[in-house]
Amino acid sequence: MRSYSATHNLTAISATAGESAINAFAAVDLSLLSDMGDMINLSPRREDNSDEANGKEEPDQVYDNGYMAETTRNHNRAQPQHFAYLYGFGLGNVTTVAAGSGYLHTITPMVGGLDTARELPSMSMLTRMGETVLKRRFASMFVDQVNATFAMDDWVKISGTLKGTGKHEDSIIEETVSSAGTSVSLLLDANGVQGATADERMDSIHRIRAEVTAGSWTDVTFTAVSAATPAAITIVAPSAVATAINYKILYAPVESADFVFPARVVESPLRVAEMSFNLGGAWNGTAFVGGKAMGAELRNIQCSLSNNSKVSFVPGGGGSYASMHERGGRKQTIKVDRSFRDFIFQQHIKDNDQLGCYIKCLGSEFDTGHNYQVEIIYPKLGLLSAPISVSDKKLAESGDFVVLEDSTYGSVIVRVKNLWAGYVG
């Protein structure tokens, strides 16, 4: 029986190389763990004709204006690779150098746009829903938002919101076959049916309908599917009349390599207990110097990036999917929740200070002197507010920082060290 358990869901991305152009599929090369409920959904752009004089009280037609796509990726036990792909595609510029037996990826904001149709690199994605229900591949998914959370006594978490043009391909197709109403077997035009066993091939047939009466479709019972190409499907004849009728067969053909999932890379998940946080120092291009190291007073840190992305249907792109990506302006913030043990944040507000910030998370060692790790460097922050409150009978404050753009080092630098050879391309 076809499994529709969400535990069988899978997602893969084109991590190493971005797409060569908007709506140009790239091969997926990395499968990722994410939250079970993270679905890549199509948003149909449909409208009825209720605003037109159609001679009726109610609408009688629906117009097809194509699709757009969207998804949220929640990595609740974040690994370095999750930071690498979300910030890599969300900021746009990645350089990679060797680090022991692994690699150090330095991610910074892209200056200007990538090309005339994209202001950021785009990735292709492949998703599996259930074990055998559907596989669907998407072109041109753009990282719009990234949120990283570092909460005490917890895993590091990172999530991303992606927007896509809506270009997609399904592993399921519908084929129309003409055969007699008394037929007990239907032969597909050219395809075999996905599945190595008789049961798997039966699961790959989703529905067969017969137009026994013109304009009226009746479900047809099917009992076997051959392993041949093209496949023959054994059915129960829907009619006693031998006149040729149309049959519509909804099925999964033998899959191409485009629907094969690559291996999943296992990396050391990051714990907040292994995180260091430094505020007030400065980045000199190679290291973060000075500032105050904070630890026990920290309760939660949230780092947010928003690209304010928009995907649009523009002239010459066709009507089935969007063909333009633009950013409305990058915005980044940091919120630091901590115990109110000193007057430091309050004095920074009084002085209207501009501060540097450094976050480092260490995972396990993969080579002598080299760990899986993530570093986030903010060369310049401004503290907007730090309201004081009470939490669990203790004084607390929440520092709301805005990320500023430094004239030398930009607004943010994300450095990821792992064994993957490169991101974005």
C-alpha cells in the first residue's frame, strides 16, 4: 500500500552549484534533514470571472495564471551545513579555502545583483512526500529570510523562508489512452511504470478513469501492472460496448535521474553550551579582537536576516511561472535576552555606541585542530533599546540591535567549517 507517512518525507537541494539562470534546473547533490512539517508548497494563481458579465449570477470560469512556490526550512538541531546553504544563498557570495581535510566557507553579502533576472543566486530543490505518494522538483528557490536562535540549554536552531518562481516537475503524470470499452488491458504509449515489484508498480498507479459516456468519467478498477516498457495495465472492463473510448491513467513512470535523492551528509549538531559570544570588540579582517565575553548571563540570542524578496511575472517570461527575482532591501537584527546583572547595555544606549559582535559555535573535531564550526561576525551594530523586565523572579533585559554596514567589512560575515567542498558555486 502506498505510504503517506510524513516521516518518509525527504528534501534535497543543489547545494554546491547555484542555477546557471533563472528557471534553469540544477542537479540536486545534498539531502537535508529538516522539520517533518516543512513542505514545499505551490501557490496556484487562480481567479474566477465573477467580475465579468457572463449572463449568469455566479462565475462560470476559472483562469489559470500559473504558480509560485514557497517553503520554510526548520533545522532544530542545526549543523554547519544548514548555516552554509541558508546564509550562502541568502547573502549570495561564498568563497572557500582548504581547512585541514575540510573546508572553510566565508559568506558575505553580494554587492549588486547576480544577473538581469536575479538579485541573489537560486537553488533547485527536490522533495518526496510520503514514501511513494509524490516526488516534485522545483527550479529557482530563493532564500528570503534566515533566523538563527541560540537559547540556553538547547540545540542551536536555524530556519529559512524560501520563495520560488513556481517552475516545477512532478513524478506523476496523466496519460490518455484510447481503447475499447470492453478492454481488460491498457497499454501505455511509451513509458514503463515505476517499481521493482508488482506491488510497487500497483502503488504507482493513482487512478484510471474511462469516458464511458461523453463528458462523464468513471473510475476503473485495475489489478496488475507489467514490468515491460511500455507497461500493460490489467483492468476490469468498464463497459459492455466495444466502441473505443478514452481512458485517463494517472501514474508514476519509471523515474529519471532527476528524481533520485543524493546521500545525506551527517555533521556534528551544534549545542548552545559550546557557543561563545563576544560583544563590543572589533573585526580586523582576520580575527575579532577586544570586547566583552558573555556567558552565564545570556538566555537567548536571535539573529535575523530578511531580503524582502519578491518574485514576479514579467514580460517575455511566460505565464506558467515567475521569471524575475528582486530584493526590497536587506535588513538584519539581533536580539539578546540576558540577566540584568550590570548596566552595560543601558550605558551603550546612553552613549549611542556602535559595537562589534562575534558568535562562534563548535562541533566535533574532524581533523587535528579543525572542528565543525560556525562563526557569525557583525562588524558594526547599533543598540536601539534594552527594556528591563522580570523573568522567573530575576531581573532581565532584552537588547534589540540593528545590524549596520561597515565601510570596510560590510554588514555580516558568516564562516562555516565542514567537509563539504563548496556552496552556491
